[in-house]
Amino acid sequence: MKNKFDVVVIGGGIIGCSIAYYLAKEKLNVAVMESQQIGNKATGAAAGMLGAHSECNDLEIFYPFARDSQKTYIQVQEEIKELSGIDIEHRKGGLLKLAYTESEKRSLNEILALPTVKWYRAEDVKKEIPGISPDIIGAAYIEDDVTVLPTSVCHGFSRSAQLFGTSLFEFTTVISIQKNGSSYLINTTKGIFEANYVVVANGVWSSSFFKELGLEHQLTPVKGECLSVYSENISLKHTLFHDHSCIVPRNNGRLVIGATQIVNEWNEKPTLSGVESLIAKAKTMLPAVTDMKLESFWAGLRPQTVDQRPFIGPHPNDENILFATGHYRNGILLAPATAKMIRDFILKKEIRKDWVEAFKINRSCGTSTSVTTC
């Protein structure tokens, strides 16, 4: 068959493109199927935080995995720049996780015990950021929780993967996956493709493939709205973070403010109430945003699992069908580590057993009332 590949990756966001890149580096013949344009969905809507510490509530499993991915970005930045010429805007400056009460300060004790995190008193923060809220009592400073520009990372991965031989098929919707002896037939709007391995990596839209492949798993869409503002008079070096909201500085003087969390919402358009809530939250962190100029606003759908851990690994009954989805708020952060893990499954390399167990498809997930299959 003309359209035959070692691996077909379904989904051209940052997860799918990073997987294609790491597989193509190993000289595998890879194709990426994307129903829209590369990086046009959740990836394009992300703020770009690499918050291995700030988004962590699990130091045993999630943190080592996230930290590995975060560190990999240093190498990724250099490789992508050299191969494709694309600058992923790996921006230093770190993150300040703000505390407004003694209770919030105590909640930071676990990450403050890490050698990579420091406590800054309120006066230290105010000296560093003159326009910061006067109500803070301090902040955890996390130097390594930096940011990248998600669309640049995604296009950097996709372009670099192409240079290693990957084929990209945009505006190509996968209709079905059929077993064909030892391989698979992938029926799409642009014809039929054949592959030895299939990787499902198309975010919240992966749910349809769970059902088709005999699994009962579901991903919940969580709508996240963001906006950007700009001003020549305010210079912010650090990302500000509080209660799952952030203000992320860009290299061109813009600030990205995000993000709302609207559960089980499929509409991808930003709402007035969402924008209002973002502005209100930003003003509690950096009151000076009031005078900044509104540039743009947008939204995307993040895929959430029951236990908020991603699915990374093979189908329980077929090791040649793999999933890399459900990354929720951490798709940008976890892309390199996810891609390396999928690569290692396909190449039969050794993978940390606790990561395999934590992210496998058929794990048990605790809920508030019971234990259920994710």
C-alpha cells in the first residue's frame, strides 16, 4: 500500500507532534493526521506554563514525570532551533506562587521543602514587582517553572519531525481504525492509510476512539478561556500564579491572563463572563493591569480524566494501539516526557514501572464515592 507507515499519530497538537518528532528521530516512518491545522486547538489556546512545581499536588508520581519533561525542554529548545530555525521562546524568570493568607502559605509547605523552591517575603516580592497586589503576605519563588510559546513548540516539533521524514496530513479526519492482520487500516477523509502502530493523541476528541476500540473511558472537556493585554509601561519578568490562575509575560511586552475552568463545556468561543472573571482575577494579583490595553481573547478545550492524570500507554488488549491523551492543564509541560514514553513503548525500551502504572489506560481511579475505571 502506498500510504503505509510504521506509526500513524492521530492528533496534530503538541502531544501528537512531539510524539512524531521523537519517533522520527528513531528512523520510524511516521504520519500525523490532524482534522484542522497543526496546533490549532487546545495547544493554540494554552498560556505555555511549564509548571512542574506550581501545578503539582503529587510529589511521588506526577512531580518526577513533570520535572523530567520540564528539564527536557532545555534540550528541545536547542534541537528545534537548530533543526527548524523556530524559537520556542523558552523564557526565563520563573514563577511566583502568591499567598494572601497564612493558610495559603501553609499549603505551600510541601513544595517549599524542595531545593528548587524559595519563600519570598511580601517586601521582597514588592521590591521585585512594584505593581504587585498589596494584599499578599509572600510567595513561593520557583525559578524553573518557566514558560514557552505553545504554538512555536508545536510547529517546531512538527517541522523538525518532517525534516526526519514525517508526513503531516492537515484537514484530515480519521473516521475509523480497523485491524488488518498484523497492521491497521486507518480510514480518513483523505483515503485509507496503513500502519503497524496507531497512537491516539487528539485531546478531548479521543473519547470517540475509546468507544470504537472497545473501551468505556471518557474524557471530560474543560473549557479554558484566556486573554492578552499589553502596555509599554509595565515590565513583568516572572509569571504570577494564584488559585489556578496566571499572568504570563511574553517576550514582546504582552501579558497572557488565564484561565477559566468550565467543566463539560464543548463550546470553544470565549464568553463575556469568562473574560470578566479573568480581568477580576488578574487585578487581584497585579492591579496595574486595569490600565493596560486589551489585545485579544480566546478559548480551548482541555481533556480531563477522572483522576486528572493523563492516559499514556497501550490499549489493555492490543499493545500496538497506544493512547497519549487526557493531559488536562499540563499538555504543554508534559509533551516531551509523554512523547519519550510512547517512543519507549513502541521500541520496547525500559520505562519506569510507577509511571506505567500511574498512566495506564485500565488503572483504577478513586472518586469521592467509589473506585472506578478511568
